[in-house]
Amino acid sequence: HSLHGLNSSYDFIVVGAGSAGCVVASRLSEDPNVSVLLIEAGGNNQTFAVRSPFLTCPQLQNSEKDWAFRTVPQERTDGRVSCWPRGKTLGGSSSINYMLYVRGDRRNYDQWAKELGCIGWSYDEVLPFFLKSENYVSSVGELGFHGEGGPLQVTHMQDGN
């Protein structure tokens, strides 16, 4: 790998070129007065295996494109250890997890805010940030629940049957 073209310093260094890291780097780089370096430990995700998730996803987990993390033995699951796939490639975990976009359940956000004291983390408070980050492209009308014009391309899953 060549270091040609790299600066000796940067205003911001974003570690990890998954969905979130790419959005953060993109947003930061909108300011022409700052320099941004986005680094990713893994390689390119423009491969057949990543671009064809329903055919190859099982082979991507525990491959060179996966950090292959494991949990510690879990007391409440009789000591079982669980796989914790994390993408080690451009696109991060989205590239190895069927390219699914899941933002989480409303009840979780509301619980964090109400029961755990996470001010600003209720679903209604975080929803505008999800909407701002999305570019929802689909014939299925879910506007109000999905945003337009953001850096994350989100589509409704197409039924091939």
C-alpha cells in the first residue's frame, strides 16, 4: 500500500469505513477548511461475494472480511459463546450482514431515555437524525418514517417472487 498523497496531519481521522464512519467522514469533509482521513483495516467491498448478499452472506461471516468477534460465555445462556460478526471491509458490517439497514426498535430508544437517563435518546428525539442520514428510494411510500437526500442509500426490500 502506498502512502503517496497522504498529508502529514489531519483535522479529523475517522477510524472505520462502515456505514457510520463513511457518513461521519462525508459530513466532516463538507467543510472545505478541514482535512479528513478515513481509514479502514479491511479491503474493498466491490466483490461478487459482497454485491450478492443473499447468495454469499454465510460465507462472508468468519472470512477475511469479518473481525470474527465472539462474546464471553454468557451466564444466562448456559455459558454459550455467541458469534458477533463485525465487518472488516469498506461498508463495514452492512457488507457482511445481507446489506440490511436496521435502525432499532422505538421501545429501546424510549427505554434508554426514560429508564436509563439517556437524555436526547428517545425515539422521537433521534428520529430526525435518522431521517437526515437517509436517502430513501422506493415506490413504497414511507416518507415521514424515512428521509430523502441523506448520504445513506436506503431502499425497500424488493420481493423477487
